[in-house]
Amino acid sequence: MGLKKVNTVLLLIGLMNIIVSAQNRKVNIPEGMVLISGGVYTPLYGAKKDSITVKVEPFYMDKYPVTNAQFLEFVKKNPKWQRSKMKNLFADKNYLSNWKSDSELGEKVLPNSPVTNISWFAAKAYCKYYKKRLPSVAEWELVAKASAAKPDGSQDPNYIKQILEWYSRPTPEKIPQIGLRGKNYWGVFDLHGLVWEWTSDFFSALVTGESRGDSGLERNLFCGSGSVNASDFKNYPAFMRFAFRSSLKANYATNNLGFRCVRDIK
Amino acid sequence: MKKALIISISFSVILLSVVLYLLGGVKKVERQSIAEAKQTSDANKSCCTEKQSGEASENSVYQLESVWKTEAENKIVLNDLKGRKQIMAMIFTSCTYACPLIVNDMKKIEAQTKRNDVNFLLISIDPERDTPEVLMQYARNNKLDMKRWRLLTGDENSVSELAAVLGFKYKKEPDGSFSHSNIINLLNDKGEVAYQHFGLNQDVQDVLENINKL
């Protein structure tokens, strides 16, 4: 009888080994990233009055915003992106202006804080170098609407309140380190609370379907006619992000704007 | 006999799983080293393409290295356009309302400027549908003088980078059309944005005045 028990145990161990090895080969999440299994994003403004949803395919997202130390590493490997070599078309004069020099961070920033004073082009180049890309607005917003407990916290008054409180505080002189606040439902940190983040298609922040006259776009944003089309009136933080994005230009480098990367699943 | 059979089966299962596990590990390492090798080769590539564009001015749009196709299927980079002034707009040819008005405004400028060092450029924001043939047809339909006009199409990344430097906003709608800014850009000989005319169906005198300043 004893021998039979031993046999059963051995058999079980063997089976478990098979399962583990099979899983090992299937799950290959890149280091420092988490899997976002996709979902549905409702843009704040659609072309039509009845809101249109965007299906977001699964992708990997960086757990944390890119830090000063990480960006310094990138700049060392890619001298084209040094502050002193920057051309105004790709980043304005504030590019990495909070660093001591091309190759030193200095006293004003912490190595483990999100890198800021970064232009869209610089953020894009960083992601590309690591075989990643910037998230689209839809991807970013899909992940950012998750609270700690739920994939969609956008109807949760406490969650909204928390974000608004951050928006109402001025940017501290020294941006705090990453990862000190809790992660959200997906396991992603610091989407809110430290810095704003670049998206690949930030320039898609327009209001109406057919734009008749360019200046009308911005003017209509918060006035009656513009917000008639809005899909979610309660989500003030989303309005603010929309307004912020629509004010950006690709070479802007400001002290409260950083980024993180995503990667496609192959 | 039965016991012996069970023992041998379970041992073979363990053996098999160990082999599978090891194989998986080996494959992972291989995959990693391939990825690393790819990364370094890509890094080398980017180092060498950068050198070509060293001379452009600080604000020149022509620093963008993207490759475009003309309506005549010729491949060009934006820097090939330097040396002449360009009146340029980003459009898509299946656009029914705004784009025809922009092209019309550009034609007004063409009719009123006596300068022959000014060219006209339409860049498509619709890589999927606006192939060179479609652009050629569009040029014919709009009776564009092909000695002065050129139409370009490029990939999504090229379009977004150009849009980004011009402050041109656009968004693809679910029906395949685009919402977009309406801007007529005046680029100088070096490819710097000298003037931007916003909106539709307005007086183009401001553009003409700015051409004459160049």
C-alpha cells in the first residue's frame, strides 16, 4: 500500500512539472511590464452624438513611468538625444533642463523619479529603442480609468476625487519617486499622481466631426455646443486630460510631463 | 507486475517533463539572445541614417527623415523639396467638405502670386486609401498644374510626425473619414514654417503678403 501512495505522488509531481513547463513557455511577459488584456474605451468626444466606443486590443504596458536614471542610460547610448545636441524641431529649450548636464542628473531630480521635460519625439525615440512604442490615447485612458479594485473606476466618486485632488495641487519642485502609491487593477503604478504622460496620438484631441475653421475647435471645447457631444459629463479628470493634450505641441518639454511605453503582443 | 508498471509510467512521465522543462528554458534563452542581437543591429542602423540630415536648420521640417511617395510613384524625402517655397496642406482625397475648400484656397494663391519659385504641396493623411494612383487621379480631377503641384503619401508614422511638427490635429473616425485642422502652411527655402493660415474659405491675402516677405 505504501508503495502505491508513493507512486501516486510521483505521478502527480510529474504532471505538475508538465503543466509548469507548458506555462513557462506560454507566458513571456517582458520585464517591467504587465499584460493589459484589452477592453473598450469610450472617447470623450465622438463624431456622432451617440458615443462611439473604441475596442482596445491586448498589449503590454510599463508598470512605471520611465525614470530619470533610465532615460540617462538611453541618452548615453544615443548621444543624438543629449540636451546639447537637441534641435528645436524635436524638443524646445526646456528639454531635460532639470538635469545638471548631458550626462549627469544633478541635485534637482531623483534618479528614481519620472523623467520630465521630455518632448514627444524624445519619448517616442526612447520607446522605439527598447522595441516599444508610446501608448495611444485609447490605450492610456483604458488603463488609467482602473481604480485599485476595478478595471473601470470612472463612475466611482472617490476615485475621481482622488485624481482631481492631484490635479489641483501644483507640481512639486522635486517630483517624488515612482511606485510609492498603490498599483491599479492592472498592476500599473503612477498613472495619476506624479506626472502627466505623452501619448502617441495626442494630436487627435479635436472636438467635432467636421471641423469648419480651425480656431473654432478649441473655443468649442467647454462651451455648450462642444460639450453636447461629450460622452461622460461626470468624468472631469478626462476633460482635463483632453484639454491638456489639445494644448500640447510635439516639441514641448515641460516639468510635469513624462511618459511610459507599451509593447504589442506578437 | 501492476506496481512495476505504475512505477515505470510515473518515472517516464517525470523524465519527459524534465526534458520539456529544459527545452522550454533553452528556447527562452535563444529568444532573448536573438532579441538582443536585433536591438544592437537596429541601434547601428539608426546611428548611420542620422548622419545624412546633419545640415538642416534648427527648425526645418525637412529634418524629418521619413520617405514619401509622389503621385508619380517617385520616392522622396522632404529635404528634396528645399530650395523652393512651398504652399502646403495636409488633406485626404475622399474628404468631401473641408479639403476641396483648402485646395480651392491654394489655387487662389496660385492664381494671385507672380512668383515662380513657389510650389504647391498636398500631403495625404490617409495612407490606406490615398495610393499614388489615387493622388494622380485627384490631381487630374482638380486640374492641378503638375509643373507646380506635387502630392505625397507616406506611412502612418511619417504622417503623424509631420502633423506633430506643424501643430496639425487629426483623428480617424470609425467611418474611415478624418476630423482635422484646416491649415495652409508656407514653408521657406529651408523648410521652416514661415506662416500658417488657419481656417477655410477666407481671404488668402495674408498668405500672399507673407510669400512676398520671403
